[in-house]
Amino acid sequence: MLHIVACIKQVPDTKIIKMNPKTNTMDRSSAPAILNPYDAHAVEEAVRLKARYGGKVSVVTMGPPPAVKAIRKCIEIGADEGYLITDRAFAGADTLATSYSLTKALEKIGTLHPIDLIICGKMTIDGDTGQVGPGIARRLDIPPLTSVNKVVELEQEAGIAIVHRKLEDGYEVIQTSLPCLLSVEKEINEIPYSTLPNMLRAARYQPVVWSVDDLGDVDRTLLGLKGSPTIVAKVWPPEKPKGGEMLQGTSEEQVQRLFSILMERKTLFRDVGMRKGGGPQ
Amino acid sequence: MAEKFDVIVVGAGPAGTACAYTLAKNNVSVLLLERGEYPGSKNVMGGVLYRKMMEDIIPGFYKEAPIERPIVEQRFMMLDKESAATFSYKGMEWGKEPYNNFTVLRAKFDQWFADKAVEQGAVLVNETVALACIVENGRVVGVRTDRPEGDIYANVVVLADGVNSLLAKSLGFHKEFKPDEVALAVMEVLKLDKRIIEDRFNLEGDQGCTIEIFGDSTKGILGTAWLYTNKDSLNIGVGTMLSGLIKHKLKPYELLEYVKTHPMIRPYLQGTDQQEYLAHLIPEGGYRSMPRIVGDGVLVVGDAAQLVNAIHREGSNMAMTSGVVAAETIIEAIAAGDFTEKTLDVYKRRLLDSFVGEDLKKYKDATHHFEKYPHYFEQYIPMLNRAASQMFTVDGTSKREKQRKIWQGIGTAGEKMKIARDLFQAWRVMK
């Protein structure tokens, strides 16, 4: 039976989060915790593939106990099982340590039910790195396919999948061996309004909860803060641009105005010219 | 096959959650449906939660619930254009257990309360709108939600879906509100440093203060404004009967802006940042507007049953009590295996015999009386302010002379008689 696992994360809703003006860090209490929006699409894609090919959809997350709520959200979308790995030892993990911890969880899930496909969201909205997915693939030594916006086919027997990867000006069609890891774009699907039976199941759902000890052979030096070589040295909001002039009027007037500005500031114009390899002076 | 519960409660506000909590605690299978993202996300009240009724449900709740401040002082301001006569009571007995009441922020409190119901075994489903009751052979047997495969069944459906109860309307229990049966309240939550709140309102530590503001705060329309202290924010709001707003062509947010900039109120709000803006309807028609609240397989609780005592700013406590009484009735009905209106009607009788019914009956004419005779707010409050000003201004006039002038200022003998009659009438509707 096809087994698809989605890796998910509970994140603060960065659309409404406030920054602490003194420390420049996110004030996590100022925003509700939600399922990372990209991950919702990862789960939905897994659920759609299950609808096409049969099988089972699991989700796994690392986080504090309240992350159960994010798992329930995945059950609402249609996931079958959820695994939460939670332990003080995981705290302070960067993407390297996170990918290690999730890999250990995936290995354990794999011993219970072999995994054919892992799907991640493109990135989290609180970290914006998009590194954890590929990090997991590297550790599991399976092909990572990022920026996936369509799964064309999945053939469990033949052990192949065909997907589209989004490029700047189009897409590429890639055939890969299974198991593999996909990280998906939001546009890959639309999440429908969950059914009432799924809502009821989610409301009552208790995920499998594992601590570090439950994961078996784990190198503790690779977990949490200890296993995280990246440090956030400083955080600051982007500086707001000052002054400036908004060009008004018709397109023609705006071009005229822009042209005269560029002519007035000859230095700028010369720089542009030089970079282009000598244009008009 | 759609699932069946013993009970479906529609709406996770104080009434619905109190009902679900009580049922779950007694091992009744109960589904609690909430349309908001989470319980409390769409709920609004001025901000005062009374201890007694909540504690009947969860003893000592204030030790762990997200409350803002226990209230130790209640002020009542009679506001004129540039003056205010204020009466206040402050008592340290309210500052310690068992407390009298608290300010709460509903978005936090309702969520906590619903979590407690879930701990007892209630199944909470958020972001789901109940569209109508499913009726078979004249009996309510379930609820149709807006979700795919959204029908769900139960022996009893409890309608706790708030002031504008869609479901009670769908059953024909509710008629559309008349403008004199419903108040519109608008409110802002204003951020302010904890320390400044305590200095400004003369409070120590966690203590809180509430100010009810009558008179010019509603430009003479029947209603009140209020200013309550939270931990590190203030609630400022104003609520008036819809009919008054229509008659005076006033927009509620304009009225709130007027209150906020009033010279008697402005100083309290200095240096605050607006955090939230909320608006809600309050069913203030009282006893006479109470809809049908019992049917075959269905009970109506809380705002949906119009259980609000406008005179005493009470509502959430009545809601909770109604939820508990409904739950107790249902538990008996389950034991008897009978969910007909006849059996469930016990709910109505018990509710009307409780403080809820007693208070609603006591004030059944009050709102209507003050609505009908606006001079209480328009004339007598300014008169009181003038009298206080005259009495306390030291200008070399003898006190006896001042009293004489105040007495004269009230008007002719006929006018004095009218005031005496009005005060007697006011006493009668309030007694």
C-alpha cells in the first residue's frame, strides 16, 4: 500500500505577528499558531494522491505539545495518521538539526510502514529558508525535488514518479525514482472546505507522540541548539525607504519626467551606461 | 451514515459551552459547534464576567482562567457636556477570594472555557456554520452545517447561536428584531501600560475598576458607555438601543468617538493605542421579547433566548445559568428516554424560577419605560450636574441660598410634580 508522509510545522501567523521593538525578535504571543500554509498544500497533495492511487497519508512534525493542533488541521484536510516528536532536547534547532530530528522520526515511521513518498511545503513562513525538505532527502539519500507544482504520475510498482518543477519562465518535467522527497508550491492545489466527518475525526484525534528516547538510535549532539551551527546574530526590520518621488500623470508624462531626472543626475546615468558596456553619455 | 450524538450544542459562547461542559461532565456525548476560527473569536461583551455563575460550573476557575482584573471599584458617572457627577463604591472585599466579578477578554476566556469542556469529553468543531435544524415529523433531530457531508444528528439540539439566532429563526421561534428590542454596542480595546492603568485608576496590583457612564455619553439616547480596566488595556464602549440611533440619525462609531473625546473621559485614554475594534448586537428587549425557547428535541439558551438584564449589564452570567439548566434538563430527559417538548419544558420552568427569570420579570418594563420617556437621560442628568456644580462652587453665596436656587432651577411647581412622578415611575419599573 502506498504510504505518503507529509512533513509539517506549526508556525506563528506572520501576517499579523508583532515584532518586539527592543530585541527585534518575533513576539510569538502576539499571533496565533497556525499550520504553515505551504504545508497545508503538501498534505492536500498527499490526500489527492491517496484518492488517485489508494494508500495512506501520515503527517509528522517536530514541536512543542500544542503542535497537536497543527496535526489536527492535517486530519481535517484528510490525513490518516499524525506523529508528533516533542522533547526539550529538540529546542533551539536550526534547519540542520531539524532535518536530522525529522529524518530520525521518518526512519521510525518507515519501520512501521515503509514510506514511498515524502512531501514538504516549499518553506515555512517563519523561517523562509526552504532547507529542511532537501536536508531530509540528503540524510535519507533519496532524490529531493523542490518547487514542484504538479504530480503527473506515481507508479509505486515501477518505483517512479513524474512531476513538474516550476522554473522562472516555465516548468520542467522530471521523472524520479521512488522513494523521493517533493517540496511543493502553493499553486499545486487548492484546499477544499473539509468535510464534517473529517472535522469530527480531527476534533477527537490524538496523534502518536514520541520523545527522543522513542526514536531509538539518535546522536544527541546533533539535536536542538547543540546540533545547530547557525546562530541568528541579529534581526532587524528592513529599513523603510525615505523620500523619493512618485511619478504622476500619463505614461508618457511619467517617462518624460523619469528621463529628465536621469539626465539631471548624470552620475547615475553614467554608471548605468558603464555597466552596459558604454551606452549614451 | 451520518454520526449521531446525544446532544448538539450550536455556538461556543458562555451559554453553549456551559451546557456542553455540564453534559460532558455527566458522560453525555456532546458536539459543540462553533462558527469562528476558535471559541471567542467572534464573541463580544463589555468585559465584565460575574464570578458566581461561572464558579457554580468550575469552582475556583479564576485561579487558572485567563481573567484580566478582579473589580474592586465600580463607578457610575452621570455625564453632562462638560461635567460629571460620579458615584462610586470601592471595597477591598472584592479584591480577594471569592471576588465579585472580573474583567475578561472574551477571545481568551471563551477559548479557555471551551477547552475545559473538551477536557470533559465534549467534541469541539470550529469554523463550521450551522445553517438550519433538521426537522423530521415536527421534531428537531439534527443540524445541517455548511460543510460537505455536513448533516449531523442528535436527540436534542441546543441553540446557543447568539443574539441573531439563525436556527431559532429557521424554526419560527424568533421573529426579526424590532429596533427597540436590540441594542448596538461598539467597543475598542486600547493598549496601555499596566503601571499607567494602575496610577490612572487608583489601583494596586491586579485590582480593576469599571466605570459606567450615563447621560451625555449617549447624547441622551437610552444606553450607556463604559470604561473597564484590563491587565494592560482598556475597554471603552458605548451601547444604545437601535431605535435611538435611528431616531437621532447617529452612527455608533461616531458616538464612540464622541465619548472618547469627551473632556471627562479623554484624560483616561491619553497615550493609548487602539488594538481592536468590536461591534455586536445585544438583545435588550427583556422578558417581553423572550422568544419560544423549547420545542420537540430543541432548547434555546443565552442571547439566542434573549437572556440579558440591560439595567444591570448582566448577560453572560444568565447565559451560563441557562446553559446549565438546559443541560440538567437534558440529562433527565436522557434518563427518561423522552425528548418531547413536554419533557423539555422543565427547562423553561426552572429558568423562569431562577434568578434569570426573576430578574427578567423584575425589569420587564424598565428599558421600555426609559425608551419611552427620554427626559431621564436628556434632562435629569444635566439637572443633577447643574445642582452639584451650584452646591459645590464656593462663591460667597450661603448654602441655604444655593439650595433655594437649585430648587428654583428645577422649574415650576408643575414641573416639580412631573419630576416626582417620573422618579416614582422609574422606581416602580426598577423595584
